[in-house]
Amino acid sequence: MDAEQEPDSQPARKRPRIDLGVSERKRGKSMFGIVLGTLNKAKIEDKERNASEAAKKRQMIDQRLQAKLRKETDSVRRTEEAKKDRNAANRKEEDLQLKDSIYKLRRTHLPLYSHFLCTSDDIQSIDSMEDQPSSTNPLALPKRSHPPSLFYLPAILTPAQEAYLEKRKVKVKEAAESEWSTFREERTAGIDEIKQLRQRVAEEDARRKKEKKEEVETDEKVQVNKDEEMVSEESKPSDSKAEECDATAEEKSEERESKAEDMEVDAGAKEESVMRADDEDAVEY
């Protein structure tokens, strides 16, 4: 217990206070000024680097890449829209063809059914038929039932049956013609829509072909420029080699001339020595 109480009895030590002198404060300020100067210098160098030719070239390359990316994105989007238009035109055309065959069949066959009586028909007297409201859809076929409905035509018709058939023939013919005229308007509008979709698809195909042609032409131009640069680079060493050959030829000719002069000088010296020897021999005699 005494050992545990000893640390609590000791007073807490105070952290010594750092006494900064004038010189140390000046030193800190100077270090801070150096850091600020370094940062400002880095900013200035960054501005100069951005304003340099290399930076301008990099900016031009970035702009070209961004323009190319936007162009490719736009091209992909237009291609997808053209694909959707093509599919929509195909579906619309198939739908119109199916409806055309159905309505043609209804127009030709339903009036034929109006010449026959059906077991599901409710034939009443002539007076009651006139008072009875007209059916909502005269082109509707009899509903499925058990036993199923049958079409028949008696050899001898009653007046009520004749009046019923005559009235139904007129109504069915008028309804069939009205249905066909409505579908004909719908078909005309659908054909116009299909033409517009196909026109947009054709314009997109023409645009893609034009872009491919322009890309091929630009690639050819770039290749031609590269070939010209390569030829010019190859011609430069040949010119330098020709100059070197001319220089070496001139040096060789100069060496030959200097050798010839040396030989003439040596010949002249030999002649003089021979003449001197002759003179000496003549004196001795």
C-alpha cells in the first residue's frame, strides 16, 4: 500500500519553457521566408513551363485527343440511334404487313358471313327488329360456346329472316369499309414513319462512309509526309558525305602539290650540291 501511494505523493513535473532568443526568432523568420520564396519560385517556373512551346504542344495534343474522344462518342451515339431506328422500322413494317393481311381478310370474308344465319342469332319480328337498337360491332363473330355456333341458310326464309339478313348485310359492309379506310390511313402514316426512319439510317450510313473516307485520306497524307521526311533525312547524310568526299579530294590534291614542291626543292638542292662538288674538283686540279 505504501509503494502504491508513493507516486501519488510526488508532485507533477512542469515542462520546461523554451526561451526563444532574438537570434532564434530571426532564424525562424528567415526559414519561413526561404520556404515562401521556394514556393513562389516554383509557381513562377510552373507558369513559365506552361507558357513554353512544349506546354503549348501538350495543350494542342490534349485538345486534339479531347476532340477525337468527343467525335468518337458522338459517332457511337449516332450509330446506336441508327441501329434503333433500323430495328424500329423493321418492326413497324412487319406489324403493318401483318395488319394489312388481317384487315384484307376481314374485308373480304366477313361480308360473306353476313349472307348466312347463325344459331346464336336472335331473330325477332320485323317490328321488334326496327325498335331494337343496332349492335355495337356488326363485324364481331359469334362467341365460343358449347355447343359451338353454326352458320346455315335455309332453303325458304321467313320474312323476319330475310329482313334480318338484308339489314345485317348493309351493316357489315359499311363496318368493313369503315374499318378498312381507318386502317388505310394508319398504314399511310406508318409508311411515312418508316420512310423517315430509313432516311435517317441512310444519312447515318452516308456520314460514316464519308468519315471513313476522310480518315483514309488523312492517313495517306500523314504517310506521304512521313515518307518525304524520311527521304529528306536520307538525302542530308548523302550531301554531307559528298562534301566530305570533296574535302578529302581537296586535301589529297593539296598533299600531292606539297609533295611535288618538296620533290622540286630536293632536286634543286641536289643540283646545287653537285655543282658545288664540281667546282671544288676544278679548284683542286
